[in-house]
Amino acid sequence: MFDALIGFIREQYRTNDFIPLHAPVFQGNEKKYVLETVDSTFVSSVGAFVDRFENDMAAYTGSPRAVATVNGTAALHVSLLLAGVKPGDLVLTQPLTFVATCNAIAYCGAEPVFIDVDRHTLGLSPTALEAWLEESAYLDPEGVCRTKAGGQVLRACLPMHTFGHPVELDELVRVCARWNLALVEDAAESLGSLYKGRHTGTFGCVGTLSFNGNKIITTGGGGMILAGEALGVRAKHITTTAKKAHPYEYVHDEVGYNYRLPNLNAALGCAQLESLEAFIASKRALAASYEAFFQGRSAQFVLEPEGCRSNYWLNAIICEDLEQRDALLLASNASGVMTRPIWRLMTHLPTFADSLRGDLSNALWLEERVVNLPSSVLPEPSI
Ligand SMILES: *Cc1c(COP(=O)(O)O)cnc(C)c1O
């Protein structure tokens, strides 16, 4: 299968050169807009492209507010603060994610509780979440969710839409409401993905996006907070050093952060956003080709969950076992076609080794089997 797969991927990208997992594509107004910022001298934290990028993203996702940040991790940090996460709190999340999800929890002085994922979404399982809460948590007389063991506050729930595939949001929204948990979505990988027709990142009290170089659109580095009106205003304030509007004086009314996105980066973002739907169409076509390739083979292609439109940011397969996974990684990377295993579980990193957790059978099973395949937007057909 490996030789056939490598040949198939080379056919898609029509090259004998190295094929990366994900490369950005700049085919629209990127140069034009970036040059405009240079010509205007407004390259830094104030500028028209920041406002435009925020407005365009709010319009695209249907979020009342969108606040640009310096990267996706900063967006997550501030989103958790907005959700009320305080030092000593616990935040329920999945062990199968990029480390930024859990680092942001740690920045708040809080700790993660790891809950298993579903095999069909690769994201947080509402069933596992509810089972853990039934067994290990209670609502105190004020309605605050606490652990039975130590009375620690369970403040928020932070699911992540793995590789662009939406988690089961209806169920997660229901479980979070029942247990008084603030729902914060890490939608870093799922810009443009829809759950029952609505954009991921807009289901909780706050959601976050990332525009790192490897994401579906990039600003070089950047992120976004999606929120309602009130939290959106708060987000803008604390990501811009908590400065009160004043014609010339420096008045800051709380500890703020310098997390704003420079105008230079926002210019790139505005141009990339114009191409987003075309990128998604290309990636969905590639995913359909991969799906056809894996029909009847031993490795299983990961499909978008029912009722969803995934952006198929990174295509993934589930290998039969660890042996097949390792053989595939070795063969493909040796022949210049980049593939990567899914992340090590957070519970296997020294930082989070002692964290609370539920049963993690699915996450452990997937950790040994999932491989990402090259997923860049395909080159335009040459005529
Ligand atoms: C990319 C990513 C982030 C944020 O990353 P930044 O590089 O800080 O923009 C957060 N969570 C997940 C799951 C990601 O993939």
C-alpha cells in the first residue's frame, strides 16, 4: 500500500520534489495589501487592516464580534480569562490536542482534566464528559461545579475540533449547560468548518482561531477571539493593554496584555480570507480523492462527522496498528512525502503527567494509529 499511496500523493501534487504536510498559498491580494501597509507606514498595532480583518471574520463566521490577536495561543489564554477561569480552577479538555490548548489553561494558573475523545470526531466526547462528571463532580448550593474529591472548581470545558472535524457540539452544549461549565472552543484548526450549518467557534461563550503558517489561512502568526458583544468588547480591551480611550493620556484600568495583531499581519489575513472558500473547496476535493484511494484498504480514511462540513485542514488516516503506522511514516518520509503521527497525548508530556483524567481508551488507541497526510491546497490545473 505504501508505494501506491506515495505515488498517488505525487500524482495529486504533480511533483517529484519534497511534499510538505501543509504549505501556505498566496495567489490573491496578499502582496498588494501588505505593500499598502508598508507604503502607509501603519505596519504595527493600529491600522485599517486590523479593523477590516476583524469585521470580515465576524461577517464570515457569523460571530457578533471578532478580535484579532498575535497568535492562537494568546487568543486561547484571553478566552479562558473571559470565561472566568481563575488560578486553582480546573478546565475539562481532551488529551488528544496540540500543546497550546493546555498551555493556555496553565497560563491562567488552572489545571486541565483530561476526558476521552470520540473515535469518529477525534475530539472531546460528550458521553465521556458526562460520565466523568456524574462520577466525579457535583453542583454546590451556588450552582458551582466542583470535584467530589477535593471540592476544586470545574470552571470551563475546552474542546478542540481536531484537523477541522467538528466535535458533537449539540451534546457538548447540553452537558456544559447542565453542569454550569463555560464552553470555550479551540477552533484553531477548523476555520470554515460547519456543524449543522453553523461555524465552529461560535457555539460557546468564546471561541478561538489560529492563523499560524500551517493553518488553513495564515497571517504569518496570528489568532482571533470569537465572542458575543459584551465579551468581545472585554476581549479587545484586555488584548490591547487595557488602555482607556483618550486623545493623548496613558490610562490603563487593569492588567492588560499586549496581544494585538500588527496591521502588517492583518493585511495578509484580509487577502487570505478572500481565498478561504476556494481553499476549502480544493481541500474537500483532495479529501474525496483520498477517501476513494483508501476504499477497500486496511488503513481507514477519517471522514467528516455526519451533519458537518469539515474544512479538511489536515487529512488523516487510522492505521491498523502501531506497526503499520511506523512503517508508513518511515517509507513516506524517506521518499520525500511528509507524513506525521498525531500528537503525543498531553497526559504523556511531563508537564501534564499528573493531571486528573477519566478513562482515555479511545485517545490511547488513536495515538498509536493516526497519521496525517499531505493536505496543502492543490496547485491549479495547468492547461
Ligand atoms: C495551531 C493551534 C493553536 C494555536 O497556535 P498558535 O501557533 O499559537 O497560533 C491552538 N490549538 C490548536 C489545536 C492548534 O492546532
